[in-house]
Amino acid sequence: MGKRVLVVDDEKLIVKGIRFSLEQDGMEVTCAYDGEEALEQARNSEFDMILLDIMLPKLTGLEVCQQIREFSNVPIVMLTAKDDDMDKIMGLEYGADDYITKPFNILEVKARIKAIMRRTTVRDNASNAPKTVVNGDLKLDCDSRRVYIAGKEVNLTAKEFDVLELLVLNPNKVYSRENLLKLVWGSDYPGDVRTVDVHIRRLREKIESNPSEPRYVHTKWGVGYFFRA
């Protein structure tokens, strides 16, 4: 069975076009046309990815994204009709992994979906050897993609985990924002380095007892970010 994608947009012609194109590539597509329906689908079914419009009836895409993040780390790509930096940043703040601005080229959508799924497949097919890192109160389980602070699980988005995993597995190595963007999001990602800053800030808010004085994810001013072993 192909990868399962949930497409959420109140414009039925857009949904129809995306669905047709993705099904041509062997993906299994489920559709929703408002925020409540999208949330219900996400709760009741397993998806490999969600394409989620920001402007939706009943619940906005941002509200849906935020609520999905309470129970799932499924990759979420926001669709926005506005070429507005604030919309993009807000989407990332609410837990989205990526964004695409309307009007979009369906080939771009498919390329972004495949890039994310490709990275997920590579990750899932990685070494079967248990890979757990413990540093102070932080425990990172790379196999189950779970993070614990003082024994309590912390719910990270897929991209937040990817960033943390890269830093933890390469302790004391400083990565520039450009490097992190390329390694975590891919060289074909059209976003800018502010995406990295948003994810680092959200990551610190979740794993640091005092985000303004981090214990784990540090800033090397003028250079980038690193995990202190």
C-alpha cells in the first residue's frame, strides 16, 4: 500500500487536483474540507503526511495543527494563500514542518512531499542497533524517536526531533543555521534560516528548564547552534 496523505482544504477543486495527482503516484489520499473534519480524520487514522490549509471553516489550520501536535508527530505541510512571512512563521510556531504558498505548482507540492517521505524512509531504515543517548536529565531514544526530560516524555514535532537528534549525535559540533537548514530540511527546501531559529526556540521551550539559559542546546554567537555534552 502506498503512503497515506490527508489533504485538507475547503476549496474542493484544489483538493480534487491534489488528490488526483498524488494518486497517480500511488499514494492513498483522504480528504477533509473543514478543520473539525480534519482533526477527526487525524485522530482516527494513521497518515504519513498531512497537507493542511491555514484558512478553514470551523477550526483554522493553525488550530488543527496545534491540536494534532498534542497526540501525533505526523509531518504537516501548511498551505497558505498569502505570501506572508508571518503566516509561515505562525505555521511553524504551531508545529508545522513545512509550508507551501498558494498558488502553487502541483509538481512542487509532490517534490516536497516526496523529499520529506524520502528522509523519513531513510531514517526508518537506519541501523537496527538500539541508539539511546543520555545526558543529564535528557534521554534521546533514536529508534522510537522519543525524548524524555527527568523521566517525563516530551512531545516534539518531527522536525524538532530531527534537529535535536542531529545536534545530540554530534556533541559540541557547531552547526550554522544554513547547515541545519540543508541537513534537516534538505537542499531543495525554499525556506530561509528563520525556520531554524523558530524550531530551536520551540525546542528549548520544551526541553530546557530555563530556555533563556539553556543547558542542552546552546548558541555560538555569530556562528550557529550546538549541543553541549
